[in-house]
Amino acid sequence: MSPSQNTCPILGNTSPSWDTQSIPGHMAPSQGMQPISGHMFHPGTQPHSRTHIPVPGHTSPARDTRPIPGHVALSQGTQPISRHISHSGRHVLTLEHIPPRDSRRRRRRRGGHWGRCGAGPGRAELRGGAPGRGGPCGAGAVGAGSGGSAMAAAAAQEGPARRGKRAGTEAPAEAEAERAERRRRSFQPAAEPRGTTVLHDTVSARPQPLPARHFDTSTTEPISFSLSGLEELLSWQPDSNDDFNVSAVPLAERQPPLGSQRPRTLVCHDMRGGYLEDRFIQGSATRNPYVFYHWRYIDVFIYFSHHTVTIPPVCWTNAAHRNGVTVLGTFITEWTDGEKLCESFLAGGEEAYHAVSEQLARIAQHYRFDGWLVNIENMLSAAAARNLPAFLQHLTVQVHSAMPGGLVIWYDSVLQNGTLRWQNELNEENRVFFDACDGLFTNYNWKEEHLERTCGLAGPRRTDVYVGIDVFARGDVVGGGFDTDKSLRLIRQHGLSAAIFAPGWVYEHLGEENFLHNENKFWGSLSEYLPTHSICTLPLTTSFSLGMGTSRFLAGMEEEAGPWYDLSAQEIQPLYPEHKGRLSTSCCLQDAWCGGSSLRLQGSIPAGEERVAIRLFSLQMLAPPKLFLTMVYKLEGPHPDELMVALELTTWDSRTCHEGNITSLPEPNSRHHPRFLPAPPPHLAELLAACDRSSHGWTRRCYELDLQDCSLRDLSLLLSCHQPSLQETPFTCLLGEIRVLDAASVVASPPQVQSLTASQLWWQEGPEAKQLSLSLTLRWAFPPNRASCFRILSQGARCHEGQTPLQLLGLAHACLYRVVGLVVPQPAAGQSCRLELLVEPVLRDELPVDPDHWGRLVLVYSEPASGTSRDGH
């Protein structure tokens, strides 16, 4: 190793002492239960207006269950096709089921794209499958399946005379044949492979509504929701419309596990009453939205609102789980209505409060978040107070049974005698609740003596106490805002966990325009007291997207202009290292490789030094024998040619760790520099075809590394000078993508999208003359945990011969997607038009998927037979 390598400074490696975890495989077993926490107001004060507390008699929008006019509720059992009804009863839908084409045919691709930014357009055929329901990506999608042939046979047996009666006229066979021939000519059936099933169905019933709880009443976009009151909670039952709200991202493994005995960090998100733009499950066109992305520094995330049952919007669960963070919802009662609610289920026998606890556990299990913050902020009767610990204990048991590793946290509010009085500590008045669940979230008006008493009483469970910090600094607090570090420092000095309430202060108080800069400043000021957690599984792939942007980028090019916001699209986030005067890490929205942002690293190489290493990810996993690594970057500044960029992996100190072969000498905490791959091996030619090339100013590099008996520790970016300088060398580097892949996994054959179906169609006139607006729900089947997302594409609608350009409609993060307001041409009388929809899986390891493995759906729609009225009769 060269001298410069021995002295290479590691920037961003300033984690607290408790971040030095043991080597994987030598971890101490977890001890105790995992804790976390919630929010409440200061004693003797009224809640801040920012929280929008509902007053008695107020009706939340989430309670609106009005039907949406113009919707079709379609049979989802053995029904073979998606059925169509127009807003005025004027258009007929046909669904084609098409077997796969010969995979040897010529395929169309985007040149040079790879991974999420690279699987190109083509025609992937619809594969049939049996109907069924296995979750958002379970085996067997809801909708069309094996019943298609039966429906076709029924339609054939019905005959033209009967169909003519439905339309209000006796149509001669010759007229029917002529109309069929015109339809055939309009959409080129000869271009389709053999075996295509064409099903015609003239719908003669009025459309059924979609439930307003699950769909926006004006657009039919799927939305997240809460439950208000005990009746809504106890009557809740899952149905297929819930699938949009079910998280499809499992909680990523992490080290140390949540149950370890080091102090933890909880974030409780409370912003303007909740369910803002984040309620739109498929995203929105929001400019300057609030996002959270410092996931490596926290352990638990609570979504808080003042609805009785706050179900976290699925976008938050997806983003947190992808980064190894546990997510909790909130069960809250407050004010006079809260007293009545508590009396109704706590003052009676155990049957009543068991029903509530079991229902809460079922809800968390169904939507796949990880537990509850329980916040009782109203007086209790003596009978209700006596049953409260038993309710809390039963809820904890139910949550642990339904979700291993799940959590129930109690907020410091009610005392054991039923009095509402915040304690700001763990004491004998509230200990009974702490003993009944996984942790206590204290109120915010504490002093150091409160911490000392809490430590004495908590004993070995001190890390199960989450000491509350109100970032808005309301009441008599130690510190908030940019002085939050003062509170955090005291908490850590006593070995306690911390609950940071309303860090959205940065966004709400300081404004939206400079939010990302201020957000990095806020969390950077706390990083000294925030132990990080490590990634412990491969593949590690990220384009650093925040789940928002001013444009969408694909392969370094702007794919779609305009603001967008979708936290489900947020990718794995790095450590965001900071080193005053030497390094700053931030998000760049102006230029990206894929998604909405890249990672900007700005700093300088010290005078006389050859290089710096910037620590991006903490790792704890056994290294596979061979790794493939890829990187996409762009150097900015006046002299980019003077700098070189590379990757560095460090391993834990081990006497058995070797690089390459057994003759290599192990080194303590050794640094490994993967070998550059200018020409990929033949079996990886498609994966690594773009290595050592530039595209739109971005440079792509591929590497390989052979290791034996090693445990990975850190992944860093190396920036080096060609020649050491007597002066500091400034640098600005944009990182567009990093992938770390187990070589053994990249040769696996990708699975196929199957059972693609359409349902819940909604047609509207316009927006222009001779145009229609179409909304529909797509569902499909794909093996769980294989895809990071799905790209939903449209080949366009056409009523004549020719091709239309491919259009990206959006990203799906489960095996279903709601196409909303897609503009298609209106067919003329006797004419048929066709629309092709494609589902492209994007694998977790970013390997390209051949178009033959995509899902493909063809919709053929036309005017109904003459004589059909506006209501379908």
C-alpha cells in the first residue's frame, strides 16, 4: 500500500463512539423489547394552531364515504375481462389476452440505457394466470384469469339477435358482420400473434361508484386515509381497494438491530394535521414538498395526526422500510369526545378493549407498518383507568404476535389514577404503562433532574425511554430549532433514547425555498449525537433520488419536465457526511442520472495529500466471493480533468480476510480498491454494456472485487489528484448511481409479469373535441421482493394504422397502478380504437429485464351499436 493510501483521510467518519459495532456474525443477542414514541402538548397550554386539532362536531374529510359518480365496480373473481361503461354509456371496451411472442424476434431498445434507466421499450406479452389474491404482489392477481374462454363462449352463444335486443334494436346479421369488419380493419388484427382473444361486451348498466375513502372524489386517484371514532375502527375490514395502501417494501435488515441496547432515535412527524400531498399514493405535481431523507440517523418513524386512528400513508412506510426504519401509526383520544370514546371501550369488561387492541393489530398487519403510538390525552374514569394497563399490555402482545419486531409506545399523559397530567419523566405515576408496553415517549418540558430520576427508575430499560424534544421549542424546554443539539446532548449523556417531535419545523418555520439546505444544516448539527445503523444485505443500489424533483431524469436526460413528489420513489439514502471547511454533502435537483436528484459532494483535497475518501454507506455483512460494483458520476468545476474518481470498500479487522486469493496478506480494517472493468465478461455484456462510456456529461464505471472470508464495513468514494499539490484542490462531484452486487445473483433469470388485468374503468368526455379521458386500475402478479418498482408505460391509443410514441405514465411500487385521466381519441361511429399498456419491472439489482418479460395489455374500445341510449339501454 502506498504512503498516500495509509494516510488517506476519511471524511464524514465522525459517528459517535457507539457506532463502532461488532463484526457481523459476532453480535450479542438482542435484549429487552424495542421502544419508541409519540407527541403531545405541554401541560397547562393550549395546542399550537399548527396542529389543527379537530374540535367536537368537526367532520374530517377522511370520513367522507360519498360515491363517485361515473365509476364502474367490476367483478374481480372469475370475471375474464375488464368491463367498460362510459360516463354517458357510449363506448364499448374489448380486452385482448395475447400469448407470448417468439423471444427470438427483433427487439427495440433504448440505446445505452441500463438498469432502471435502461430496460428499453418493446412488446412484452400478457401471460394468463388463475385469479386469486395474494397481496399487492402475490401470486395470482385480482381480475381476469382462466375464465376468459368461458366469457368468450358465452358472448358467442348470445348471438347478434340477442345483442341487438339489448341495444334496443333487432340488428341483422349482415349489419353485425359489416361493423365487425370495420373494427377489424381499424386496428390491424393481422399484426397480432395467433391465439389473441378478442372479447366484446356492451355494458348496459349504470356505473357503480368507487369508495371515497380510498379514491379522490374528483380524479379517482388512490389516497391514504385515517379512521375517525370507535365505530369506524371496529367496523374496518380489508377489501381489494385497500391494496393501494398496503406497503410492498419489507423492512430492510439492519445492524445493530432495533432491540440492541444502544440509545435510539425516534422521529415523530406532525405537519399541519397530516394527510397533505403525501396522501396521494401515486404521487402529485407538488413544487417544493416536505421530504425526510436522513434515515441512517434514526431508528423509528411515527406518523402523527389528531384522527383517532392514524394509518401512516403508504409512501412513508415504503421510504422508511427501504432504509431500515420502523414505522408506527397513532391511536389517539383527546378532549371530551376522547373521554366518551375511552369510557365506551375501557370502562366495561375485557371483551371491549380486546376488540379494540385486536383490530389495531390487524390494521397494522394488513397495511404492513410496524405498530402504534398510544396517546390518551383526556381524563379517565376510575373504571377506565383500571383497565388501561391491561389494554396496553394486550395490544402489545397482539402487535408482537402479528408482526415480530413490532412496537407499542406509550405517550406520557394520563396517570394511573386517570388524571391527565404530563410528567416529563418516568416515575411511579406512569410506570405501570411503561411496564405494559415497549417504551415511553416523555413530554418535552423536562430538566436534567428529570433525566436523572428516569435513569434510576428505568434501570436496564433506559433505552426504552424516549425523551421528547419539541423542535418548535414550545413551553419551558432546554433547546429547539437550531439549538436542538443542546437537548440531545443532555439526553445522550444519560444514555437515554430521544424522540424528536415535529422536525418539519425546518420546512414550516424557515420556508420551502431553501428547505434542502436548511434540512442538511439541522441534521448536520445533530449528527454527533445520532448513532447510525448499517446496511446488511445486497444488492445495494441507489440513484440517491429523494422521491421528488423539478424534473424526472432517465439515463442523464430530462425525461419529463415539471415538479413531482412521490416518497415511495425515494431510494436508499447515504450518510450525508459533513466536515466543516472540507466537505459538504447535499442533494442536486438540477441534474440527475435517474429519478429526481443526484448527490452533490463539494470539498477540497488538503495540500500535499493525494486523495480523500468520503464515507457514504456503513455496511455490516459477510462479503460474497465476488462483487460487481458500478458507479455513475459527473465532475464539475474549472479543472475536472485534474481529478480521478473511484470506489473503496473497507472490511472489518479479521485474520482470515483476503483479497483475490489465499496468498494475499490480510490488513487491519483493510481498504480494497475494486479492479476497473473496461470490457465486461461475456455473460455480463448486457448488464455492463455501458461501462467506461460517457453520456450527457455522466461517466459510467464498472468494477469487480474478489474477497475471501471478509466482512464489509464501509463504502466510500475516492477523489484523488493526478499529482499532489502544494495547495488545496477543490472538487465538486455529482453521484448519479451506485450499485454493489453479488456476482452470483446477476446471472439469475428475471421473472415474468403475469396475470395483467384491468378494472374500475372510468370514461369522461374531453378534454378536447373528439377526445376521451380514461382512468382504470391495472393489477398483475410478480414474485415478492424482486422488483424495486414497475414502470407503467403506454404505447398510445390509435384508431388507424401506425405507431404512437411510448409514454411513461408513472411508477408503481406494488403490483397495481391506477391510470388516471389518460387522454385517448374518441372512435367514430363503427370504428374501433386500441390502447396498449405495458408494465416494465425494475429489479432490485437494477439488471435490465427483457421486454418479453414485461406485462402487456391491449384495450380495444368502440361505439356501441346504434340505438343505445345514454344510460346504456
